[in-house]
Amino acid sequence: MEPQEKFVEDFGLFFEAQNLNRTAGRIFGWLLICTPAEQTLDDLTDALQMAKSTVSTSARFLDEVGMVERVSKPGIRKDFYRIRPGFWEQALKGAMSQFAGFKQFAERGMDLVADDAAPEQVRVLKEMHSVYSFFSREFPALLEQWEREHREALNDES
Amino acid sequence: MEPQEKFVEDFGLFFEAQNLNRTAGRIFGWLLICTPAEQTLDDLTDALQMAKSTVSTSARFLDEVGMVERVSKPGIRKDFYRIRPGFWEQALKGAMSQFAGFKQFAERGMDLVADDAAPEQVRVLKEMHSVYSFFSREFPALLEQWEREHREALNDES
DNA sequence: CGGTTTGTTCGGTATTGACCGAATGAACCG
DNA sequence: CGGTTCATTCGGTCAATACCGAACAAACCG
């Protein structure tokens, strides 16, 4: 298996572990390393050796969830897919909202525990709440810090 | 549906979205709010209205992945399950290793892109790498900060 | 308009996984 | 040892989902 193929397959599995389907993972993995960066449906079916229908469905899915975008070019009838610029930053923001979700569950849980609950019981919920409210609070600043550093790095290059 | 039941079901769905099975999510959700905090298999089957075999399998799964632990009590033959103390902190460390995984994929990807790749292509991989190496680097300190704050909060209570 | 190129949808199959009840096993007690 | 109380494992069923090829639809070109 070519290193590119290996990369694509591994990425597919990795995606599957994040609860996204494997085909979508393969498409995304391929889009990360292919040349040119924009690929038509036919390019993708060719590269991934899957039915066009399958690729179409998954590519559109990736578009809908904002991981990939579809672009058109003048004079060419085919659609082109590419990874959405800024996607990775958006992914981190997604992780942040996960934190908020956990925090809410912790709060709901604390409302529900019985008054005669054992102290260790309450402790678990408190730890949960503590962790996620801390990170909901601190994460945005960290993200901003990354943005600054990243912009600087880009400027240094040019 | 009782609020407890609702909590348990919601938690099951939430867990499912994190790619863990729903039964395991229900068990975990129930363990967060039940009294007493330690529950036998029979307690669990009773609370969740599922077959003992199912609960057994999922409870053991939660034990294996370290989310729950099994404890025994003198003079009682049943096993007791409870949420593993310190679990939430451990969960965050797990998120950290996710970061490392993504970072590695970014590095593998950069080795694979063709030399004549378009600049936007390289930019995506660079952004990916930048995000995840930043967080691999910064996250541990944040975690330590949380630990300090949390310990202080515990001391204030006692 | 008829033919071609492109993308989407639809029906079917095969695989996977959740969940169940029944059988099995293992520890304990009389 | 025989019976009881636990937990685990096993075989089967049902539902969900990935993936395919073929049919369809829509845009374009001569």
C-alpha cells in the first residue's frame, strides 16, 4: 500500500473513532494531502476506489457539517471539493461547546442527587462541574492566544 | 418520565454522541446521581430496566476503560460499581492525547504532500499542525492550574 | 430538440452492534 | 456434596448503517 493510501486509510479509522463515518474520513484524509487541493467527485472516486454515489453522499455530508466546502470554477461544470479554510480553529471551538455540555450535565446532576447522598457521591459531581466550568472559562483565552501566535507565524513567513 | 430517568436517558444519548454505547452512558449517568453511590448489578438492572447480561457487559466495559471501578465489601457477595474517583481529570488527559494524535497526522501529512503542492494546500496542514502542537504544549499547564484551584476549593470547604 | 456530462437519489445487500433470555460457570453455604 | 446466589458468556434477533449499482434529474452543448 502506498504511503498516501496508508495515510488515507488510517485517517478513515481515526475519524471513525471520532464517530464520523469511514468514507468521510477517507475523503478528508485525501483532501489533506492531494494535489491539487481542489478535487472533483471523479477525482475522489478515482483516488479512493469507491462508488461515486458513496463519495457524493459523504462529500455532501462533510460540506453540510462545515468541514469541507464546495467551490466552482468558471468554464468547468464539475464541482470541486476542498477542506474549508479555518476548519481546525472551528474544530477547537466545537470542543469548547462540548465542555459546556458536560458542565450542564453536572449542574443537572447536582439538582437531582438526593439530600442524603453520600459525600463521595457529591464529590464526583463537584469534580465534574469544577473541571468543565474551569475549562469553559479558560479555553477562550487560550484560543485567542493561539490566534495571535498563529497570525505572527504567518506574518514572519511572508 | 421521572427527572432522574430523563437525566439518565439524556446522558445515554450524550455518550452515544461521544462514540460510546448508550447502555454504558445510562449506567454512567445513573451512577452520577444514584444513592447510594455504589450499586450492584441488580441495582443497576433494576434502575435501568435492562437485561442483567447487557448491564454486566457494559459495566465491565466501563471498568476496563477506567471510567468506573468495581469494589467489594466484606460479608457481601455482590460486586459494587461506582464512578472512579478522579475520573474527570483523567478524561481531560485523554483529550490531551487526542491532540497529540492529530498533531502526528499533521506531520505525516506534511511529509506526504507533493513538492509542487499549492500554497493553500500546505496552509491547511500547517494550520492543523499549529493548532495541535500549541494545545499539546499549553494544555498540561492549564491542567495543573485547575488542579491547584481545585485543591484550594476543597480545602476551603473542610 | 437529442445527446452528453455531471450529481443525486433509491432500492437492495451485507455487516455491525445493541440487546435479550437462556445456559453456563464459579463462589459460597448448609 | 447438593443447592443457592451471583456474574459471565453464548446464540439469536432486530435495527441501524455502509456501501453498491442502477435509475433518475438537471444542466449544458451541438
